[in-house]
Amino acid sequence: MSICKTLFAGGIVAGLLLAGAAQAQFPERAVTLVVPFAAGGSTDVVARVIAQKMSEDLGQQVVVQNVAGAGGSLGASNVARAEPDGYTILMGTVATHALNPLILKNKPYDAETDFAPVSLLVLVPNVLVVNPELPAKSVKELLALLKAEPDKWSYASSGNGTPLHLSGELFKAMAGVKMEHIPYKGSGPALNDLLGNQVSIMFDNLPSSSAHITAGTLKALAVTTADRAPSFPDVPTMAEAGLPGYETYTWNALFAPKGTPQDVVARLNAAAVKAMGDTAVAERMKEFSATIIASTPEALADHVKAEISKWTPVVADANVQMD
């Protein structure tokens, strides 16, 4: 073999070795974790807690970046178009990966094919809450009331097309009852009117209603998860309260852009799973009744498929479409 050929072959081998070494050292700089909502919500809280712990394990900062807009689709689409190198990842939710793909007329990304799943982190319960003046103190009594007076009652949500809106639509469909939907610009304004009895019924994330439930200014009729919330063990599940098979929740999961190398996904997954196993993180999640999952990438992919399948008929029945 000539000297040129030898040098050329040696260069290829050296290049491959260097590339392998570089990949093995991931991450070599800060990782951006995009939260597709404004700061302060439960998704942002989960992101900031896990980012701190993942930073410790990865040896590089995981920096939270809030990119709010379009119900989470703006931040999600930014990540879908990002360089698939693991340095830009997404804190996805039921909104970004199940509801928006079904509701939006113009779809900026494909929830199943435009991302590399990393890990399903936590499930956060929703809760059916009512103003204490409502003449129904249980789900069974509420169903009886709605059937007796089908045109009288309405329910509030944090906005059209949100998980809380569709939780109400699923409730109506499964129970065979009618309620008018009153959308608000966020849970805060909706809760204010619920507390003032301008509206009597609401589906909410448990964390934002918990203080009102504890104070007795709102009555929790049921949590929407399969199991009771540890922070409110006396509140029944919807199935226990009279609507078998009903289950909704908010969830948070990590996604990378499609095409991200498998070893990088595996490194991010390992760091996320380790973070969620930390005692301090577990205690923080318990404060708002989040159930830690810390799944494999494969389990998250299956979860997204199942969520899209579950919500497809609900969105169709509710005839919810947004630009």
C-alpha cells in the first residue's frame, strides 16, 4: 500500500475514533430544555426541578427556556426543527403530543414521527371541583342534577382545546349529560369565577386547586386518575365516585428531535431516570401529587400512541378545531 493510501486509511480510522470519542463525551456544553408554556405552571416546575438534577449527572448545565405560545405548539415545533444532537430537548405534555395534533388545523409537526422519545417523567392528576353552594356533594349527585336540569349548568376550563376543556367533554360523553363549556384565559381567572360562584363546576389541575380544597372554599368531588392522589387520600377517583373507566391526567415527558443518535437519547434517559429517583425530587413531586414514572423511550412512544387514540373520539365529538 502506498504512503498516500496508508495515510488516507489512517485518517479515516482516526476520524472515526475521534467521532466516537466526541459522541461518548456527550454533553460537551449546556443542554437547552424547552418548556412550551409560560413560567410558573406545573410543567415549568417539573422542568426546573429535573433540570437541576440532570445537570449534576450530565456534568453540564441543563438550562430551562420558556417558549410560550399556540397552546404549546410554538415551543414544540422549535424543538422538532432543532439540530438532532441532544442539545435542544422538549418538556412535552398531553397538549403538545396528543391534543394539539388533533385540534390544530395547520399542524406544525407530527407528534409521533418528528421527535425521539426520551422518558415519560410524571403523571399529574386533574380534579373535578365545584363551588360549595352547588346542590351536589358527590359525582353521583352531580350526574343526577345534570340529568334533571340539563340546560341549567355550565363548567369552566382554562381555555378552548386545553386538556381541562376536553376532560369536561369526556365526562359529558361518558356520563351522557349536558353542560355548557365556559372557556377562560387560564386556570386563574376560571378559579376566580368558580370561587365567586359565577360558574359552579370546573375541571382543574390538582396543584392549582389544592389550596382551595384544603381551605374548604372549593369542594373536590373526584380526582381523574386511576388511583387516589396521595395528597388528598379522602377524595375518590372518578371511577370510584360513579363513572367507571374515566381517566384523564396531565403528564410531562422529555423529547428530543427525530434523528438524535440512540446513544445520546440513552444518556439523556439515564440522567432523567436518575434525577426522578432522587429523594428530594420525589418529595417535590409529592407536593402536587405527581406520580413518578421515569419510563424508557419505548414506553413513552407507546404512551403517546395511546393518548392520541384515547383523545381522537373526544376531540371529534366536541368538534374542537383551532387555527
